[in-house]
Amino acid sequence: MPSFHSAAEIKRYLTAAAEPRHRDFQLKITPDAKNLLGVRTPKLRALANAVARDEAAAAALLARQDFSTFEETLLFGFVAGLRREPLAAVEKYIDIYVAHIDNWALCDGFCSSLKIARREPEAMLKIIRRYLRSARGYDLRFAAVMLLNYYLDAEHIDFVLDAYDKISHPDCAVKMAVAWGVATALPKFREKTLAFLPNNHLDQWTYRCAVQKIRESRRVPAADRELVKEIAVHHFS
């Protein structure tokens, strides 16, 4: 793969890598994605890795802040996520990127790239807490997905469930992230999640979505799927 020191080089690569049929598929599952070229995620990640290995190219890309297409926006996020600097130096790029999130794919792809959360979990949690106080939908989805990806562990499960309980937003993307988080918590922390399900402040749509995801999960034993169904019936009675 060639070096990528200019915006023109990156645009040429993305244009050549774009697949119209893949773009059409992406638009079906992410209809609100803007200026989507149709580059497959593995190719975009490979490009991000190539850029990140070249400090001059990475610095130039992050300084340009080119968000003119879906792929260039996500590329910025991937390169930011690959930085080996301390989180204190990466936080500004996180804030810049999150401000440009306007669909679930930009959100979730970025969250999966922020492995720095594993190196500095408590520092990242401070950033997440800040986004949990936001009224903007995709700020909240970012926080919810980050908790799901990196904080469903024994040390943080109480905080995560409490955070999900306090998230309230009309955007379906936010509700879905919370439901997904609660459903994922159950097989990992059965007793705590079962105690949460009858006693929470989730809106009806989010609650029912979480229950549906739990009952569809192969990671949840059949007996627990039936128990969750019973809890839900009593929850709304």
C-alpha cells in the first residue's frame, strides 16, 4: 500500500476502492449516512493502519479534519483510535469526531477502534461520563456503546447499569444502544441484570427491545429467556 501524505492521495485510494453495490447495501442499513462511497470496512481499516504507521501522514490527516464523505470521517476516527499517545492527547480528536457522528455506523465503528479504553479505562470513563451528561443523541449513543464495548466487567457493571437507567432520549439510535447494552450484560452478569430488569426507569420501547434481544440470544439459557419474559410481563402489568 502506498504512503498517504495528502488528501488527494487518500481520495484517489477511496474512489478506487469504492464498490457501488456495497454502497447500495450500506445505504439500506444506514439510510442516514451522507456522501457514502461504498468502501468496505476492512479496506478502510487497512488504510487507517497504513496512515497511522507514518507519523507525518497521520498528523496531516488529523490536522486536515476532512469529513466530506462517510469514509473520510470514519478514517479520521480509525486513525485517531490508533494513536499511541496518552489519552489526554487523543481526547481532542475524540471530541472532534463525536461532534461529526450523525449515524449509528460512524458511532459504532469509532467505538470499536478506541482500544485506548483498555489501556486507560478510568481516564476514558471520565470522557464517557461527560458525554452521558449531553442532551445530544449521538453523544449518548457514543457513551452507551463505549460502556458496552469496554466496561461490562465486574468493576464497572453497577455503574454501567445505572448509567443505562439514567439515559433518556427520544432518538431510536440511543434507545437501541441502551437495549443492546442491557441485553449483553445479562449473560455476563446474570444476577445483577435480573435484579435490574424489574426495577429501572427505561422507557417501554427500550425495555421491550432489551427483553427481545435477551430472548433471541443464544448466549442466554432457555430457562433465563423464559424468566426474563415473565419479569417483563409483571413489569408492565
